Amino acid sequence: MKIARLVLTVLLVAGMAMTSFAQRGGNFRRYTQSYSGNVPYDGKFAFIRMSYAYIGRSQPPWAHDYPVGEQHLLKILTALSNVDAHVDQTSIMSWDDPELFKFPVAYMAEPGFWYMSDAEVEGLRTYLQKGGFLIVDDFPRNAWGNFEVQMARAFPHGQWIELTPDHPIFHSFFEINSFDTMPPAYDLGGRPMFLALFEDNDPTKRMLAIANYQNDLSEYWEFSETGYYITQYANEAYKYGINQFIYGLTH
């Protein structure tokens, strides 16, 4: 694990000289220019970003940090682990897309603007019940109300349980023993917390979803090669992200 940490730091520091800082929000421009269709299923890991209907924004909030955030994460993931993944291609799906069931992990951003049709509610419920794993990121405090409402449509009796550093998800690849090593990239309303939904609300059973509450890991991923954020904190954000994806792939 010491070797992995060293490689991670070297990769990030080396990348800082490559790219100039892009203004926050430029991800929406890149979304319109970069999307060229979903990755056909071939057994390799693909990053699945969930899209959704939204209200009150002129640009798609679910596309925050797209595509650079996931591209950077995938490069680090494949460099440090034996996960065989599509690095330069990612997919955008909706909850009622039957192709989603071919992929074990899904990622969603900005849940405060999220809305689902009835068909998407059924798709979300079925995907998680059949073994899918959801990672929810870019999650300010004021997004919780809407997120809870939407999730309750699929899991009316679902209870979100706060995780502590001793949970296996924080040790699935890197050893994360404290949440104090990485402050949020900007003010999201409070200290970062990790909340999880479990099968039958039982923490001893399978985790269905994790919410990076009051946190935004992909913000660090997107700008990790620019020097805009402290490299140490970007490294930590990669550790959390890699652990979450590895956990989703192995559980």
C-alpha cells in the first residue's frame, strides 16, 4: 500500500504541469463537446454517470465535473489496481435504461436537483435490489431533502445510516482510518459525512448506496492536475473514490 500511495502522488504531481485551470462550470461545455455515445458492454469496467430530469438549472447538474473527473479517476484506478477499465470512454444512462443492469456500479452527482419518472423509480429499485451499487457525490447540505424524497419513492422504508471509518468500504483498497484528512473542496454546509443505505436497513447486509454527504470528491478529481487544490487533498479524494468503486465491484 505504501507503493500505491507513492505512485498516486507522483501521478498527480506530474500532471499539475500539463493543464491550466478551467473555470468551475466549464464541465457543461465539455459535456456538449465530449459525449460520443455510451461504451458498449464488453466485460471491462465502465464508469456509468446517471442523468436525470432536473428543475431550476439551465445546464445539467448531473454533468458536474464531466468528463474530466471520471477520466482522471479511471486513470488512477487502472494504474494502481488490476481493474480492467475503459479509461477514455464513459457512459451516461438513465434509471429506466435496461442496459444499466450490465454494469455493477453507478455514479450520480448533484442530487438536490434530481427527479425521477415512475419508470425510473422502478428501475432504480430493481437495479439496487439485483446487486447494483450507487455512489452519490457533489452533495451539499441543502440537497438532502430532495434526495431523501426521491430515494423514498424507491425505498419507502429505507434508513440512511452514518458510516464510521472502521466500515470495510474505507479499507477495500486504501486504508482510511480518519475522515479528517480531507476537507471539502468548498463550503457544502458542514463536515463531510458518509451515509449508506443497506439491504433491509441492516448494516450487516449488503450496502446498496453510499452518499458522500457535504462532500464533492469529483471536484478534486477534475482539477487534480491543475494545482488549484492542494495535492494532498486530491490524493485523499482519489483514495475515497477508488475505495468506493472497488467496494461496489467486489460486493
